[in-house]
Amino acid sequence: MKMNAANKLTMLRVLMIPVYLALWNVDAGWSRYAALAVFVLASLTDLLDGHIARSRGLITDFGKFMDPLADKVLVMTAMVCFCAMGRFPAWALTVIIFREFAVSGLRLIAVEGGKVIAAGWSGKVKTASTMVCLCLMHLWGRRPEGLYSAPDYFKYLDWACVAVIVVTTVYSGVEYFVKNRECIDWTKI
């Protein structure tokens, strides 16, 4: 099987995830910047592979499946790392995971009915704001679990990022269900 350029970029993003995770777990001052660099590069491949696929007519079933999966695994990996440090609350991560499963389930039901649900504007905003917020959280450092002693404002910056991520995630999830409510037969609940 010969892969096109867009799918190669998607697979590169998948391969960057364990590199990111390995760098995250290195206990050295430079490692958080290296992890951030890998995260940023992986995030940029998301923009680039979509642009290449659409502009060159390289949209494939493999890309439709693997591209969103690679995005979700990259983002969830970063969130789990921050959660393990006490910088990303478990309840927020649970809300985000719930939304991802719910939208994936809705898409499966829609496919059974012969409808394809394309990514909406709010989903793209959610993805972009999540990646930006996670990059910002990388920038202001790694602190041991529960440690917010110096300076205290980092705690508020983390919470602001978590709030943006949760609000955009919930909004886009609700929008998917409202716009595609006809995909589910609500009389058979």
C-alpha cells in the first residue's frame, strides 16, 4: 500500500506521540521544551495534512479514520500527563473523554443511516483552542503533583486553559447533537 502525502503526515503525528511521552517523562530541564516542540510539530501536521488532502484531492478512508484518531490520542496523551501532575482535573478529562465517545457514537449511528457527519466549525475551534491551551500549559512549566507554591498565578493560568478546553469541548459536543438530532430515533429510547 502506497500512502499519499497527507496520510504520511498523519502517520508521522502518530509516531510523534510516543516520542512526546518519552520526553515528557525525562527528568531534565530541557525535556519540557523538547516535549513542547514535539507537541507543536505534531499539532501542525494536523493542519498541514488536512490542507494537503483537501487541496490535492487526496482524501481517503484511511485518512478519514486515522486523522481524527491521531488528533485525539495526541491531545489525550498531553491531558493525561497534566492530569497525573495535578494540573488538569480528572473531572475535566472525564468530560472531554465522554464528549469524544458520544460524538463518535453519533457518527456511527449516522453512518448506519447513510449520513456522514463532517467536522463542524465548533469542532475545529475546540481542536485549535485545546492545542493552543495545552501548548501554553507546557510553557509555564512542570511542577510536581499539587505544587503551586511559586508563583501562584500559574494555577490560575492552568485553570483558565482547562476552562477554555472544557467549554469549547462541551459546546461543540452539544452542537453536534443538536445539528444531527434526526440521526437518532428518540422514540425508541
